Amino acid sequence: MRTCFIGRSKRMLYTELLQLWDESVQAVDAKNWQGALNKLEQISEPTSRTLFNAASAHLALGQLALAMKALDLTIAKDERLAIGFFQRAAVMMQID
């Protein structure tokens, strides 16, 4: 499994981004967490919300270390996304 979006460089069309986002949302609705991650990881330039959704999917799969990495990237992208800090603290408590 890849590690949360690191090392991406390919630019994607906005329509492609929307398609992947929509497919990831459909996967989440179906509780197909791995399918959601597969779609989100195809996004070449993830936003903080994309990274947060990936972290949430990792949490649902019980992948705490990968969730923590995704939350670290979330906060690095948007230092004002308070839910990212809150969720990261919750994951830290689960890990420790």
C-alpha cells in the first residue's frame, strides 16, 4: 500500500478530480473504506480535506499509523483546519 500521497507530481484535470472525489464519496457511503482510499490516493494534488478523508478511511480500517501520517499532511496543508488537530490528538491517544 502506498503512503498517503507523498511524491506526486502529475497534474490532473479538474473534471478528473471531481470524478475521483465522487467515486470516493460513493465508496464511503457503501462503507468500502479501501475503495475510498484507492480513489483518494489517485488525486495528484490532494487538498487538506482530501487528506482528512483519507485519514478517516485509514481509521475505519484500523490503520492508525497511516491515519496519523495523513493527519500530519492535513495539518501541514491547512493549519486552520481544527478538526485535523482534534482527530490527530484522538489517534495519538489510541496509539499511545
